[in-house]
Amino acid sequence: MSLKSINPVKTKAWNDLKDHYEIIKDVQMKNLFVENPERANEMSIIWDEFLLDYSKNRITTETLSLLKALADEMKLNSSISKYFSGFKINKTENRSVLHTALRAPKDSKIEVDGINIISEIFEVKNKISQFSNGVISGQLKGYTNKNFTDIVNVGIGGSDLGPSMVINALTYYSNHLKLHFINNIDGDYVSEVLKRLNPETTLFVIVSKTFTTQETISNAHTIKKWFLKSASSHDLKKHLVAVTVNIKAANDFGVESKNVFKTWDWVGGRFSLWSAAGLSINLALGNDNFERLLDGAHKMDLHFQNAPFEENIPIITAMLSIWYNNFFNADSEAIIPYSQNLRKLPAYLQQAVMESNGKSIDRFGKKVDYQTGNIIWGGVGTNVQHAFFQLMHQGTKLIPADFIAFKKSLYGNTAQHDKLISNFLAQSEALLCGKTKDQIADEINDKEIIPYKIFPGNRPTNTIFIDKLTPENLGKLIAMYEHKIFVQGIIWNIYSYDQFGVELGKKLAGRILNDFSQDELNDHDASTKRLINNYKNFL
Ligand code: F6P
């Protein structure tokens, strides 16, 4: 049984929301706060170590009940049950979507094709922890009997972004191993990374679900060649591990079976950091911290499945995002963590969100006539205040934003942490309140300048204020966004878990690569043909 197909724009709630938008569109949030002194309390969710304040949104209680009605008409609750219990909700690839099973407890029962997958998940988890303990403790050594000092994660997309985001975010919890990431096909970049490494003490973790991805496989070959300049192919075996569904291809490449870590086709690449694709995370942080990350995600899974609409963080954030995307026509959404450690979160979420919900064919197989996936972008505060915040405050675009911060400083530099948090709170306050003509007129004499100094305000933000950056809390945060993606896919009536849109460019790159080595070009449009010739003539 797959997901129900319902056209959202034909629901009663959607049409009620359209009418409601006409009433809300000019309402000033500032006034809503004055009218209801309890607004901040009423529109906040306190859960575990999270506080979500969504009161700075262009909504009333009426908006919320209409968004709930929409979720109900779109059968959100029964879709959530299907998602968690292994129904093949990735219909276009005939697969279950079970990254949530990777963080479920040992006594859970989750079936794929009638087989409980939990015991297999725990087998792989044990293999990961044994291997990673061996590397961290120095029990497993390189070909000259030296301890490993450097780990290189070789992968791209979901096989890179998740591990690198988490390892960067949790660097405070990391051990002595130095982590590197080779992702791009750009050979100059590979050389830059390799020139700093010693083959005797470096372990390469090749992560590719398919083991056919051009970038990863080319990079793995380059690494092999580099390694074999100093050692034999027998020595190389100690330095290569692979994470994949395609075990045969990994073996054929030269990875020994004991060094191949299995993943499954029911784990999508962009949701795979909880699986063996997170092996580098496990190596960098140790198994206990990896388990804490998984535990946090599992807690969010339970919250998502059980909390009522008004208290459900992923559902509320997803429905607000739909409110802006589909009724206010806001194209994009900004992710602004006030934590340098979360600097890779926006890029990670770009893949997770945009590869999932960047679709225009609905679950009836028809072209949608409404907007789907939003554009995700962002960067860390306070840096971005000195970059793109000008546009957020005074530009013409409506950009809903998630502001994320941790209350506690990891190293205890409270004086600077207070400054960081004061900026975090000040920016969303400024986006909400703006600055009026009268306020400016009181400050300056030159009347001509007044219009340039006005801040319109009324710009929506969510504040996600978390006690401390810990593996558990990061796990919860990532799972929160995973479920937000799911909810939006359900409401937009699309399939969120395939990514056919990445295929065409890959195929065409293959044809163009052939053109470089043959006289007669394949058929191309005139612009591409001219550019190919220009490159060939240059070489
Ligand atoms: O290009 C799209 C994609 O398939 C992503 O979805 C995936 O995360 C990435 O490529 C890497 O794929 P693989 O793990 O199979 O190398």
C-alpha cells in the first residue's frame, strides 16, 4: 500500500486558506503581539531540550486551525504511520523509506518484504563499532604497522554532506583522528588533499550506495594510484574500506569483504548518515557519540509520531513553510544557525530538502499547478549579518528564516556567547518590528534620507533555541528537518524519495566526455557544440 493521492488545491482547507490569506496578508505581526500578550507563550513549543518559538510568523490561531485542517484532509497522520512501518512510500523506485529504522531500539519490529530488518541493522552497527574502536585505539594499523592518524571520506551528495556536516558540527566531541573529505570530481582538489597525507597512516572510507557514481569512483582510482606509488596492492587492502549496497563492485575495486559495510536500498543517500554511511562520523567521534546522535534522532521520531499538531515541531514548521510557499509565494527559505559549528547545515539541508521536494509531477502522475519545493539557502550568524542580511531586512523578497542557536557555550566563553545570542535575538526582533518613518525622523534631520532608513519589518522567523550542542540534540535537529521534508511532500502530493532529476546531466556529461577524444562530435545544440570545440581547441 502506498501513499494516497489527493490534490491539495482541491481540498476545502486549501481554499479556506486562500480566503484567509486575503485577510492576513497586510496584518502586522507587531499588532498581533499587542492584541494578544500571550501570543509568544501560545505559539511556542517546549520539548525536551528544544524551544521552538514560532510566534514571529504571519499567522493567527485561525491560520493554525486551517493548516491543521489541510493536514487532516491530506491524510497526514495515516501517511506518517505508513512511513514508519515500512510501506513502499517511495513508489517510483518501489522502496520503503526507513532511515528511521536505523535509530530504532533493538527490540523494535520493522519489516521490509516480510522480514524484520532490525537484527541486520544491529549486525552492521556492531561491525561498525568494532572497526571504529580498532582504528581509534590503534589496534588496527596501517601497512607499516603505524597507527592511523587521518581518515578520508570519499563520497559525494548524501555520501559526503551528512558525515561532513555532523563531524564539523560535533568537532568538540572528536578524538585524535583527522578527518578529510574528497567529494568533487575536480582533480586539483583531490591533489590538494592528498599532498598533505601520508599513505602509511591514512585510511580511506569510500562511501557510495551504488558504487557507480562517477566522482567517487574516479577519486577512488586516483587515490589507489597515489597509494600504489609507495606501497603494494596487498598493503592497500589495510587502508581501504567501503560503504555500499553494491558489495560486488566494492570487492571488484579491491576492498576486502571484511572491510565492506553494508547499507540498504531503503536508505536514501540524503538520509543515510545514520547508517554505515556515517562510518566516518563514528571514527571521528567514537561509537558512544554516534549512538547518542542516533538516540536523539529516535527521540524526535517519537515526538513526530505522537505529539498533537499544535505541539509537533516538524509538523508546525512544515505547515508554516507551506503557508509562505503556497499562499505568500515566498520562493526561498533561509537557514541561519548562530553557531560556527553548524556552518555546513545549510548545504546539507539544500540536498535533503531540494533533492526530495524539487518535483513537479504529483502522485497522480500529473503536472502540478501549484508551487512545491522551496529553495533552501543560508549561512551562519553573525557572519551573514555582514553579508546578505541587508536584503533580508530591506529587500523586496519575503524570506522566512529559521534562526537556530544553543543556549550554552561549549567552552564556557560566556562573555562572547552572550554577544552571539544577543545578535541572534536582535536580528529576528528587527525582522519582526522593523523601524518606522517616525522613529527615524526623530533621529535624523535630513528628510531625503529617511526613506532609505526605513525597515518594513513584518518578516517571519522561527526561533529554534536548544540547550546545548550535543550529539543527541544534533540528532534531534536533523531528524526534525527530515520529518519536515516528509510532511511537505505529503501536502504537495509528490514523491519525495526519488531523485530522477539528477540523471540527465550525468548522461550528457558522459557523451561530452566522449566528444573530447573523438573527431566527430555527438549531436548537441549549437551553444554546447561551440563550447566543446572551444575547449578542445584550447587543449
Ligand atoms: O546525484 C544524486 C545522488 O544519487 C544522491 O542522491 C546521492 O546522495 C549521491 O548521488 C551519491 O550517490 P552514491 O552514494 O550512490 O555514490
